[in-house]
Amino acid sequence: MKLFADIGNSLMKASVSDGMGQRLVYQGPLAIEPFRDSLRGMDIDGGMWCSVRPVEEDLSTFFSSLGIARLTSDTPVPVRNLYMTPTTLGMDRLAAAVGAWSMKKGCNLLVVDAGTAITFDMVTMEGNYIGGNIAPGIELRFRSLHEHTGALPLVGRDGRSPLFGRNTEEAIRSGVMHGVVNELKGYLTSLRREYKPLFVFLTGGDSHYFDMNGKSGIFVVPNLVLTGLDSIYRYNEKGLPD
């Protein structure tokens, strides 16, 4: 059984695969004990992991003991990486792009990962990863308004967000939530002029706030990074640890 782990800024996700599909087995804090407990009784013999932040040595050693390889900028991937500074590219972004490519090979793909940051990444129908953009995520936007102003309160996502807020709380929530959705719509409008057809993959913990599932050419895949890690692992399987 193969193990795949995506370590983000806020949470860690892990899935296992027996070749017949993935099953999510862990979603929680970056802590080795609960993670290890979630794998109890499983026969893990390889896999792949990636991280957007430094990882404690005990977790890295645990991965190594199971023969799980870390995705790095030197790992061969089934798309052509045209990023000018590949060593600075977040491996979660690359894995998500590969995950989308594995599901819609030969198409123009925009991958939107809505987490602590919101990232927009583009793969062309020729299989070229050409880069992307990074913007503050929903929580960062709320916190920034509160922490960098003198009077604005810290507002949560849940609650009314009308087109125009009629009090300060609604005004902040509406500004952030509508702003994020319109940001995505703006990307779609611009990119669909140049890349035809364009398919969009939404992933990340906040992807459901876009409320675009089921719309033509848009796919919500919550664990796209894990899908990409699986695809990259299989692409390299003969060269990775047994």
C-alpha cells in the first residue's frame, strides 16, 4: 500500500492507495503521533510526500523509514516545468498541476488551490506548466483587515454576505468573499480568451466557497495534490525506494 502526504501551511492531509484508488486516512495538525496512529495496521511500502514549510526531523525520518520519497524540484514529473526558478516553486502547486493533468491530459488547465494562500497555476494542452500567481487566502484577508487597521473587527466567513454590506461586519465579509469569487471569474474571463478550451480544477480547504461545482468545465477536487503525488510516484516508480 502506498502513502501520499500533503503538508500545507495549516493542515496535513494523507491518503493511501492500493492501485485501485486513493482513500483519505488523515487530515489534521502536523503532529507525528496522531498521524502515525492513523496508519496503524497498514502495510505501507512506499509513496511520496511534499511540504510547503520546514518539517520536523522525526516526521521526515518516519517517512524515510517507510520508503516514502519527498517531491523536490529534481523529481521527474509528467509535465514540462517552465518555471524560471524551479527550486522556489511550491511542490504542492506542482503536484496539483500534475494531478489535474492526470485527469485531463491534453487540455488547457487552470488549477486554483484555495488554502492559506490562493494559488492559480496553468498547464497548457502541450503539457507545459507555465507558472501561476499567488494571492492571500480568505483567512489571511480577514486577518489583514483586522491587524493592519485601527478599528476594523476580525470577521469570520460564516454569516450574511450581501452584495453590499449594511453594517461593518457584513461589509468586510462581503468584500472578502465576493472579492475572492470575482477574482476567480476575472481569471476565467481573461484566460478563456487565450486558451480554448480551458478546464478549471478547484482544490484546497476553501474551494467550496467558490460554489462553482457542476458548472461547465469546472471540477472541484478537494485532494488534488494527493492525486498529483500518486501520479508522480507512478511516473517514477521504478526509480524510487522499494
